[in-house]
Amino acid sequence: MKKILLIYLAILFLVGCKSSKDYQVIEVDVCVYGGNSSGIISGYTAVNLGKETIVIEPRNYLGGLTTGGLGATDIGNKFAITGLARDFYRRVGSYYGQFEQWTFEPHVASKVFNDYINESNLRIEKNYILDSVIKESGRIKEIVVKSTADKSKVMKIRAQMFIDCTYEGDLMAMSGVSYAVGREPNSLYGETQNGVQLQEIHQFPDGIDPYKIPGKPESGLLWGISDEELAPEGSGDHKIQAYNFRLTLTQDRNNQIPFEKPNVYNAEHYELLLRQIEKEKWTTIFSNLTIDTVEGGKLDYKHSGGFLIKFMPNGKTDFNNFGAFSTDMIGENYDYPEGDFATREVIWKKHEDYTKGLLYFLSHDTRVPSHIREEMKSWGYCKDEFLEANGFSNQLYVREARRMVGRTVMTQRHCEGVEVIDDPIAMAAYQMDSHNIQRIVVNGMVKNEGDVQKPVPAPYPISYRAITPSQEECENLLVPVCMSASHIAFGSIRMEPVFMVLGQSAATAACQAIDEGQSVQNIDVNKLIRQLKEDPLVNGKSPEILVDNLDSDNVEVVGDWKSVRGGYVRDKLVRDTHNKDAYVKFLTNVQESGKYDIHFYIANDNTLAEDLSFEIFDGMNNHHVIVKKSEIKSLGLSSGEWISLGDYTIPERSTPYVKVHADQSAGRVIADAVVWRQVH
């Protein structure tokens, strides 16, 4: 009897344990895994298209790098950024009283994303990590996620469509989709910039000794230097480009938190930096790179300073990696892409300790030259940013992790326009960019390996097939962030604005697949492309009209104007001499009557005329507007600004225009781009 009672009590205990788990079953149309910039835009899009949607974020913060300190947006070309991504930077601009703003404080980006969430009543669940994926007949039926704060809390999410917006590609991988980690050999896709690359940017100068005791290999290598040998150029491996934190710092004493020694600190980690500072003869922490042509036509690269510092509004800056030894923690992230949550937390914390230690070392260690120490001490974290982390960024810059091997793999050939895809759902325009991947000894000297910075000739399209896996692997999954691309092509695509565009494209495709009863591979892609173009803000309103000077069908040029690099798309038209008969006319066709605001883009130019003269035809009447150079205001880093030419009521089916006259008394007149945007 006693034995039976014990068995009964044991059963009750097990049943009680099982019922204590907080299982919650959620059924939606679209499930987005990852609440970074791409994930929020993806979720907002799906809700606006009438689909019940949930966004699951593994950590506690939303917006990813866009809210995590990357306030000086890496763009490549603003024209390539379309739809809700462009709208995001317009909304940021509105916060600052500008038409558009690409450099911003982290808390402002958070506010804008919260506006998207609140407007759409988008459901967000934070601090849940993926535990398992259940598939049936080549489709994801449901995913199981567990709370990172309370292991007893479990959610089962059932959806028709899933979108993996994480930087790591966890849902993609757990769904059995093929992916790559690391660098492909150049031979795989016919590339030249992939694989092992020993190049000259962000490189140590010759002559820096790698050993603890200079000249004595038996003393061992300094911290951070690998004992691996340099592999053949262009050969592949599984190593990952370095991660770092994009730091929001300030010199405003009233809003500053001084650098303090972190709990985990080892000054020996920065010994190599001392040798670099001495060799490069730093005069400041600000980045400086000079490239000289020496005997035989060879280029000589000279670095100095340790940070790429980009100014943002309200006295804040985006501190980024620069040079041979900086905020990039080279070689310490190889286990991150395929690591579990605990492994990644260790790597994350190691990067945080390294970064905090670097700032403390440069501002306090007496071996650092005094002028560098004093300059570094003038900076600090911001009291009004990342409040829960005492001013330190809440997002590790996961530049690259897994990359899907999908139906199309974007490669260097696509970046350079050698191959052009036929199913474009976004554009990229940034250079082919990889940060350093390893620090090794070459010919007895310390060298970095893996940094590549090669420009692309023009914005290029991204394939829809590159965000979808093969149909045999999964029919209801889209992957807009860890998309299908080679290492070096991904280095061009992997920019936050592009991730937003791809997130919108993925969500639109997911909704279309639901409506058509199709797999994501078999939707009508031409219909998707039309919808992205015709309803860019997912609100049913007419899209804005943008005419650039390169649009020969809608631009009339009279007089002698020069084409100069540095415009909104690529080039701008300029005229440096007065001629009252010379002008550039930007024309468009307006089908829907209403009030339109008109903006004109002025790229930065030190020789700009004091007064710029415009003629605006609203379809019925002509208006003359003078814009003074002093009225053009920039906030932080800027390559140019949109200026307002006013609001005008334009009748339907009319042909308004903006004409730029070359009737300046002195200086340069610019003719670049015009936007007509319906406001009522």
C-alpha cells in the first residue's frame, strides 16, 4: 500500500511539474523571428496588409544596430533606399525638423520604431529564444520559443508564413535550410575579393614586432595574435569578420559618464596598441589615412588615430573601428554564428569587456602618450542613451553570421554589374566591405588579414530568389537578413537600410503567398515588384515622385552644365558661371490632384552660390523661389540636404516642373534631384 501511495504521489508530482509550464499557443498569419530594424519593418508591413502578425525578439531590445549605436547610417547611395526604409529616415528627419535625416541619436531611432509598432498595434514578444521547429510536408507548422528570463514560459507559434529577420539566421538553420559560414574560395563563384585577403586598409605598418619580448619568438605572441600561418590568397575558410560595438559618445560634460575600469580588465590585451601608437606617431585619436604614390607606382598607405568618429546631432558621435587595432575584436567571434544562446552571451560579454577596457586603457594607462590620454578623457558615454546599460550600446555589431544558400546566390559579379538578376525586390549600393578576420604573423611582423573595401560602380538589384530557400527545403520561410550571398557580396548588402527594404519585401511576399495559396517560391514575382513600387508605404496612398538629374526622359538641360560626382543618385549637374538663359528643368506627370510639397536636393559643396533661384510651375501658375545658402542646415554627418520649395495645389493629369536657373552673382548652382510628395 505504501509503495502504491508513493507511485501515486510521484505521478501527481510529474503532472504538477508539467502543468507548471506556461504553455501558450499562438496562431497568426505571419510570424517574424527577430525584432531588429528589418523585423519591425517586416511586422509593420504584414499588419498593414491585413495579416495577424507577431514579432519574436530573443533579447530585450528592439531595432538592432539602428537603435544600438549605428547612428551614422552606412548607405552607399540614398536613392537605393526605398519604401518604408526611406520613410524611416524621413520620420527621423521630422523629429529634428528636417525633411530627411540619416545621422541620429539611438533614442530617436527607438522612438520612430515605437511609432511604427503603436500605429499598427504590432504584437511584440521580447526575451524569447527559438527552441525547436516543427515541419510538415516541407513547411514550418509551428515554432517553439522559450523565455530567457523564466524557463517555464513557453510559446508555440503556429503561422502560415515565417520570416527570419535575425542577424544570426537561427530560424533558417533550425528549419533545415542550407547555409554557409565564413568565406568561400574565390574559385567557387568566380570572384576575386572573397577568401583570404592580405590588403593595406586597416593594416599595421611594417616593422611591428608580434612577440611579448621583441625579437624573441620563444617569449610568445602578444594577446590577440594567432599562431596560424597565412593561407593562400583567395582560399576559403570558416572564419568570420570582426564584430564590435558602435559607441555613442559625447564631449558634453553635462551629459557625460566617464570611462571606468571594467570588472574584467587586462592591460596586456592592449600592449600591441602601444606599439602601433608609437610606430604611427598618433597626434589624435581621430582617424587619418593618407595614400601616397611611391617609386614604381606602388601605393603607400599610412594610418594614424584609432577611431572613425562620425558626428551626430546634439553633440553626440558614432565611434567606429579604424586602423589596425581598435574596437573590432579580431578573431574572437568564430563560434558565434552557430553557437547557442549561452555561447553567444559569453562572446558578447567578452566583446563588451574588451571595448570598455580599450576606452579605459587609452584614457588612463600612463604608458599611453599624455596628449592621447587627455583627448580620450574628454569623451564619455551619454547619460541619456542606453539608460539600462549606463550609456553602453545594447547591440553587438554582428556584421555577418550564417548566410543562406538559396535559389540565387548574390556574388561579386552582381555587385559589379557583370551579372544582373531579373527579379529585383531591393537595391544595394555600398562598397564590398569586410572587416579584418584574423591577426597573424607575416615575415616576422604582425599583420591583419581579411579587410576588403572595393567600391561598386552603381546601385544594383537584389534578387527575390536570394531571400527564399529552395522549395525542397522550406516552402513558407523568407530570410531577408541572413540572405543568400557570398561573403564579399554580403559585405555590400549588409546595411541596415537595405535590411529594412528586404524586410518589407519579405513581408509583402509572405502576405501575397497567403492570399494566392502558394509557396513563397511560386508567387507571382512581377506582382510583388509592382506592389512594392505602387504602394511603398503600405498605406494605399500614391507614392512620392522623385526625379534625378540622371533621368534624361524627365530632365531638360539648357546651357553648358557639367556633370560632377557626388549627387543624390550618383552625379549632379553644376554650373559655376552666371547665364540667365541657362537652366535645368525637372518635369513630372501628376495624375491625382492635391496639395504637394516640393523638395530639392543640394549635395554638399563648398562653392555653392549664396542665392539659388527656382521657378516652380504647379500645373496652372508659375512661382519664383529664392533659397539662401544660409538657410540650408545640416545636423551631424551629412552628404547633402533636401530644401523645401513650398507646398502647391496641383491639378490632376497635369505636368508640373521645377526649373533651376543659373542666374547667380557668384558661386555654383546645383541641379540634382526633386521630390513631389502629396500631403493632402
